[in-house]
Amino acid sequence: DTGVSQDPRHKITKRGQNVTFRCDPISEHNRLYWYRQTLGQGPEFLTYFQNEAQLEKSRLLSDRFSAERPKGSFSTLEIQRTEQGDSAMYLCASSTGTGVWEQYFGPGTRLTVT
Amino acid sequence: AQSVTQLGSHVSVSEGALVLLRCNYSSSVPPYLFWYVQYPNQGLQLLLKYTTGATLVKGINGFEAEFKKSETSFHLTKPSAHMSDAAEYFCAVSDPGGYQKVTFGTGTKLQVIP
């Protein structure tokens, strides 16, 4: 069990550019979640996958955001035409989906849009 | 709809003193409750969780929390603070049904004074 990993850990981009983040969940976990955390706030839910199916998206996930989980393994979160308001920590979590679906978090990707 | 309120965005305690971090929740169904800890520039680590059964739950690093349904509270305590406890703590609630979506509080930053 190597834990949830995220790449990159930090990303600085200019406004208007596209960025993509990757999350590798714990290998036997079939549920995967994306959250966004801004300074001074708790994580806010963005989207949820069960295997490769994206089952729920928050209203926070505007049409500039897209997430995928091909083959039910790793996931990517893409932000198109980034805005300064997108600057945040993007957290990924995974869970087994049995019993209490305790979520295990990755270290996050910190995005700074200049 | 679920929500979490954490009283006090910053708490300072002396090393060796009692730690008390307050959390109140709102949920239309019996909830699952969690406390997570976050160190700077890291992801969230689960401290403890309440699902059903015993209302006093013990977690890692000497922390414990008590579920009080009548007060809709789930306060986090530790008898004696260590310098290493300085971090941000998040209370969270999830709905046992569906995909157990987790809603986080805004966090309490704990400072431990030597």
C-alpha cells in the first residue's frame, strides 16, 4: 500500500492556460474523489468516480473543468482557460467502497494562476 | 443536507495542556463523523471516526472524540498537547447512504506554545 499519489505537487501557470493533474489511488480502491481547498477553508467536493463512471459532479465544477478515470485506475483533472480564482490546492482521495468508505487523501496539487 | 461548524478558527494551548477542538454538525440522518489532521502542504490524515456503537472513539496520536447526539456535537480532545500536534484539524460529516459524500468544516488551526 503506497498511498494515494498526486502529480505534480505544485503547478504555476498563466491565466488562460490549460492544466492537467493526475491522481493515482490506492490500488484496490474503486472509489475516487476530487476536492478543492482554498486558503482558510476545508476541502470542497468536486466530483466522484466509482470505477470509471463519474457519478456526481458539484456545481463548483464549471464547464472549464473535466475529470476522467479511464479503466477505473488513475484519474485526471483538467482545467481549461485557467482563471486566478482557480488557484487552490486540489486534493484527491480514494476509498474501498465497503463498510464505512473511509477516504484516504493524497498530498494534493497546489495550483497558482498568475 | 449536511453541514459542519467548527468553533474557533485558531486555538492556542500550552504544551502539556488539554486540547479541545469543537465541532457541531447538522444532518438529516444519523451521520458518520470524522476528524482529519492536515500538516502544512500535505494532504489530510484521518485521526478518528464515528460510525455506530460506542460514542467515545479513540484515534491516533492520543486523540479521542465523543459523539453526543442530543448536542449534535463531536468535539476532539487530547489530555496533553505536544508540539507535534500543531496542525490544522478538520471535522467532517458524511451521509451513510449513497456514496457517503463527505462535507468538511472550515478547520481549526492548533498552535502549541512551549
